[in-house]
Amino acid sequence: IESLKNKLRSGVAHFIFIKKKGEVREAYGTTNASVAAKYTNGNGCSRECFKTTAYFDIEKGEWRSFRWESIVKVF
């Protein structure tokens, strides 16, 4: 998880996770402020206490999140 979070902070990360309903999702996302800044409106609540990470989905152009235990692979 820490490796993925570092990749999200430093640029665009490519990863696969299992969605809540069991679907496998391949994602390209970032938390890098220079990429996602114009889509951010406030600080929000930290998702760490829910064992999830929010990321900006490059393909969908929206914020998404994943549960840590759902990660299948990080490229």
C-alpha cells in the first residue's frame, strides 16, 4: 500500500483492484497536486481511518477510492 501511495503522489500510478461488487478494475490514477489540483475543492476527511485511499482517476476525470485489501497488482 505504501508503495502504491508513493507512486500516486509522485505521478500517475497503474494498478488493479477489486471493486466492492466483485468487479476487477484496472486504474490509472494520481494524488499529485499538480495534476489533480483543478479537480480539488477542499481538504476533505482523511480516508486513512477507513483503510481506503482516494485518487484522481486519469481516465474518468473524477475522484475515486479503493480499499487497501482490494489491491491485486501495482505496476
